Amino acid sequence: MKVKRYLYLIIIVAAGFITASLVLGSGRRPEKETGITAEHAPEIELTDLQGNISMLSNYRGKALLLNFWATWCPPCRYEKPFMQQIYDEYRDEGFVILAVSVREDRQTVQNYIDNHGYNYPVFLDTRGESFSVYNQSGGIPQTYLIDRRGRIHSFISGARDWTAPENRRLIEELLRTG
């Protein structure tokens, strides 16, 4: 009987660590080579909620916030309203948010977006293929600021209040770059 309790305890603790690492990320580079450099943002295929396909390079000339997220992720949900605020504020200056939902179905994501009234571009990565190209920390959210020439300006692991002064400075610098 004691062995069963210890086994359950070990399973619960292990599940907690796995969940925490997926949600929060480790903050370090994985052992595998990702191909990400400051010189270029790797090309990925993006499928929007209507099923239209485009490539990341189609957004060249725009300042991008590429965000990998999921509806079930509390830190991801935390930063979405702030993302909407900065999108509304900076989109006329060529700022675009590309929110890529990782390993979720279209209806789940569509319902979430509709229920919250977000109107920035949202894409699906149902098999996690695009996320695997960019994955730096193992968890979500992960955000890449990409300049108008398609170069990675910044990588941010974890959620942010994008309206905070230090994050606004990042976006304004991105808008001036390239």
C-alpha cells in the first residue's frame, strides 16, 4: 500500500514538472540546431483560420511579432489582450502580429478568438511543424520580433505585458529597424 502511494506521488510530481516546463519553458537553447540566426527568420508555412496558406516571407516589409501560443496555456491567455492593444496602436505603422496556435484544432482556436474579439492574424500549426522550426525554450508562449527585412530582432520566452514601457520600446525599435 505504501509503495502505491509513493508511486502516485512520483507520478504527480513528474507530471507537474512536465507541465511546468511546457507552459513556462526552460529559458535555454535546446541541444538541437534550430537554424535561427539574427540574419534570417526561417521560412514557415502559415495556415489561417479560413484554411488559406501563406508563407512567412509574404510579410517581408512589415515589422512582425511572431507568437507561438495555445488556448489552454494560462501565460498565453494572459498576454493576448496586451497584444491586441499594441496591434491596434501600431498596425498603421506596418506592425503585424502573427499568432500561431500550436497543436490545436481550428474550431477550438476560432471559438477562443471569437469569444475574446481579437482581430490580429491567427494561424494554425496543428502538427507543431512550424513551432519545431522556431522552438528555443521548449515551452510556450514564445515570441520572435522580426524586422522588415526578415531578420530576427529579438526572442522572448514567456508571457509579456506588451503595453509595458520596455516592451513598447522593443516594438518601436523594431519599427525603426530595417
